[in-house]
Amino acid sequence: HAFKKNGLSEVLSVLKDLLPVLLQNLLLGSWNPQMLRLASREISLLTMLLLFYFSAQMILFSMARMPFPVVQKWLVPYAML
């Protein structure tokens, strides 16, 4: 529906806004399997808190009619773990 109404630029804008969440999902798959077995609850909590932060940030930026920043500083420490 977005493609028919606003064209390719709107679809690319939506995909750009989803990039931090997609990167986090990819990083979730890169955890060491041993670490996932030992600390699955902690990893799940950290991941869900970060996803909530991204969601709340997206809602606030859209309410303020401001562009959502694609570069998220919180992905760097998450990737380093």
C-alpha cells in the first residue's frame, strides 16, 4: 500500500527506519551458543529492553514529526558483548 501511494522513496524510508531493529536481530544470532545456554534470561532481557527503547524512541520521534536517527549508539555495546 505504501508503495502504490507514495512510491519507492517512502518504502526506502520505512526500511531505513527499521534498520536498527534488523541489525539487533542479526546480532542476536551472533551470540555464542554456550553463552546463550548459560545466560539466556539475561540476554533475552537485554535484547527486549533495547527493542523497547527503539520502539519508544520511534514513537516519540514520529509524534514530534522528526526524522528517526538510523545510527543508534546502543547497538555498539550490544555488538561488543
